[in-house]
Amino acid sequence: MPRVDDNPADLTTYAICSHGSNIYTVDAINSRTSCVLVTDSFISDMGDLDSIQRRRKSTAPLHVRYIPDGAIVVPGISDSHAHIMHYGLYRQIPLEMGRNISEMVSFVENYIISNSDIYSNVSKVIEGWGWDHTAWPESRFPTAADLDASAVIRGRSVMLRSKDGHGTWVSGRVLQDTRPLLRTVEGGVIVRDKKGQPIGKNFRWFLLDVTLTAHLIGVFLDNAQDLLPVPVPTEEDYEQRFSTTVRNAFANGLTSIHDAKLDFPQLDFFKRKAAAGKLPIRLYGMTNYDEGEKYWGNITKPQMLSDDHRFSARSVKIVGDGSMRTGGAALYEPYTDNPNTNGFMRVSEATINRVIPLFLRDGWQVNVHAIGDRANGIVLGALESAFEDVDVVTMRPRLEHAQIMTKADIKRAGKIGVIASVQPTHVIDDMWYAEERIGPLRIKGLYAFRSLLNSGARITLGSDFPVETMNPLAGFYAAITRVSLDGRSPHGPGGWFPEQRLTRLEALRGMTIDPAYASFTESVLGSLEPGKRADFVVLSQNIMTVPVTEIMNTKFLATVIDGIAVHGKI
């Protein structure tokens, strides 16, 4: 007889069951089942409990755990685009809660005062993440003067990354230590303002003056951030940031993360963890390549999937352009609210055309950050040419963000067979200002998820944390509703361009089996099938059927990796 056990997760063999077919397998036919048998970290069988019991060869009692009524089981959830170390750093000073500049400054003050080791050491660099000047009533960039007005901060080195990661706000001490500065920066901007006044519609744009006599306000955008004296993290820093991220990831149902921009020290850190068998979560890494770097794809080899299926780093990340929020996304035509700029490429078109074929030749998946329509067009053109000699199915190239695209390029993405790695929570964040920024025509190609799918492109979902919340249900909700959490949108409660919504099943696949395909792990991860790893999540209610207004009330009852609960219990 089966034995109902309260704590099966410490066993090598047990069954997780539901009263009814409330286990979503996300297999090829999207089947549902009532029980899954876990044996030695893998799924060994599935079906109804009696059938599983009859097929078992062992005579030992089978330990069974039933999920609560109303709950469901889904495959382990993966975030296809995130920043692990930045999230851990960001948690030190969570600036996204600030409603204006003065609150931002007070957060930094409180952090300094509440940490005695930092308060007593004025040479310690203070870092944070999350400010968004477009959301403040001041509607302007913050300045070094704003920070230096605080007696607690004045004289200290403070470096605060913007919410989208494309800008850094620094204190006067950092400006002093950074001089002398170049007049211009390829693919970036040192924000200067002669008169100290913002210009442009809604005061979101500063005069980007390149003369050295102009006033440095203390904001560096995109590649200009490379001029700043970024402190080198220690091994202890990496451990602390990683553990913070993993702890929060487990609490949010994540069993796998695609890190979207690893530098070589971070890559080495994760390699050491993987070699020692100490990676608690599955990790897929994208190693960053910047403009001006010597080509390294034939020297550093792609890191293929480890035997425990917890680590691989076989992709290169190229940051093609900036962000729409800061005006760095590369457009074919000028911004609607600032006709003086088209944005810019952070990595030049010539470099993209040169290195993409080389990385593909040397076995790397190529993942390119492309937000503006021009950036997406350049990348698709380079891929189209490169794949005359390379099998696209084998290499699985990805457009990271794929935000603003022309109709022609949406079709081209499908024809080439690229993966669009998109972040649905960006939709409900950006919808309030996007049309003002890029106009009524280009807006129709912004976050066009349905059009991409219809073109034949594949989609995989992520959050871009810490830019947006880590909770994958927020992305699920945004993808299927395209309204804010309180049910609003610029187009009303029916959703912002509702024709671009995903179905619930498409969204579920977008955070389970599709990320597995996008990271070459679909043979062992992404769905609940015999022979695959026993990674799954128990949700408190059925997100596939509850009213959309209830989705964000769903709790993560358990997160399970290799059959072991890393959060909650089963």
C-alpha cells in the first residue's frame, strides 16, 4: 500500500500527487496528470497513483505526498534574463521605493548611518540600484549636488545605478576622482547642463553638452559608465550577493536563472562553485563582449552543461544599444519627444557584423541586447548573413529584449528562427510613457509578443531583475493582461494593445520549457516527464484558471530542485 508521508523530500523515492489532474507537465501535448514519481533526483514515472504503483519494481512502501486542494504543480520556473550579482548588490539600498529625489538621498543616508563599518569609513564606496527619474514629480535626472547636499553623504563616494541599469548617478567625490573626462564617449553620454535646467518635453531630457566647461551633473549613461572607478568585488562580496539572490529566487519559485551579463571574474566565480558541486540553483551564463575588446571567442571556450545539469555558459552577450527609458535605444528616426537624438549603438554596426559570425563559428550562442528598431534591424541583418553558413537550429540566437521592431523585422525574426527573450513586466511599466517617447506608429511594434509568435519566432520570458520584480507571476500576469496590477492601462482596462497578449499556456511555457530550449537544456529540464530532472513548483492556486485579479495572490508553497525542497515543503 502507498504510504502518505508528511516529509518525503528527504527520500530518494516518493510520489507527489494531487486530487485530480492538477499537475501541469508542459510536455509536447501540454498534458496534465495526477501523480509524478521521483526517483534519485529524476522523474521516473507519472500518471494515476495505482498505475504508478503497479509499474514499480520495488516492494518497499511508496511514500506519497498530496498537494493541498486547489493547489497545482508546474515544472521548475526559469527566468530567461536576469542579473544575479546586481540583484544581490541592489538589495543593500532598494532605491526603487523612492518617490522623489529627497527620498532617494534619505535611503542612502539611512544605509550609511545604520552600518557602523561604513559610517566610520569615509573611503568606502557605497553602491545601490533602482532609481527612475521618469517616475518622480521632479521629472529630471538626479545630480551630484542632490547627494552632496547631505552632510552624511558629502565627501563620500556614492554610485547608484538606474532601474534599467543604463545610467549611474554619482556623488561629487566620484566626479573629482574620475577627472579628467573625455569630450565624447562612443555609445554613451556624460550628462552635462550649462544652465542647470532640464530641457525637452516633460523635462525628461537634459542638454547633452559635450564641452568640458559645461556643468557635470553627475549622471553617466550607457558606455560612459565605463569611465567610473567601479570597485572590484571580493570573493566575500560575490558570496553575499549570490546567496541573497538565490534565497529570494527560491522564495519566488525559480529553479533556474539565465544571467544576462557575466564578466570574466563572475564567470570564474560560478565555474568554481560548479566544479565544487556548490551551485544551489541552475544557472545559464552569458559572457559579456564589449566594443573595443579583442575577440576572445576562440580562446575562451563555451562552458557546456555540467554533469549535474546545474551550470553552463555557452552564450556570448553583446549589448547592442541603450534603453528606451534613458533615450539610448538606437532608432531609425529621432525620438518623438526629443528630435535631437536617435539614441546610439553601444557596440557599432561594424563590430556586430564582424564578431557575430566569429562567435557562431567558434560554437557560441549569440545573444544580443537590442531595444531600438535600428538595433534590432542591425542584429537581424548580421544574423541573416551569418546563418548562410551556420545552422540556426543548432546555434539558437537570441534577441535580448526585442522591444521596438518594424513589421519587416518581426517577420524576418521568424524567418531566421531567432529566440525573442522578452520581459513582460517591462510592458506594464513602460506603457505609460512609451507613446510619448516614440510616437503612435513605432509604438505598434513595441512589445509585439503575439506578432513575434505569429511570425514563427520563439519567445522565452524573463524579468530582467533587479530592473523589475523577481516574482515570475508578475511576468505571467503582464503577458496575459497587459494592464497594471490595479487593472489600468493607457488604453483602458481591456489592456494596452491587447491583441499582443499571450495565452496562459503560452506564458507558462514561456517560463518553463521555452527557457530550457533557449539554454539547450530541454532534454533534462523545462517539463515534467520521465527521464528529466525533478524540478517543480507547488502553487497555492491554479493560475491557469483563477480570475486574473487573483493571480498575484498566489503563494509559492514549495520550490523543488532534484526532488529536494529548497523552499517551503512538499
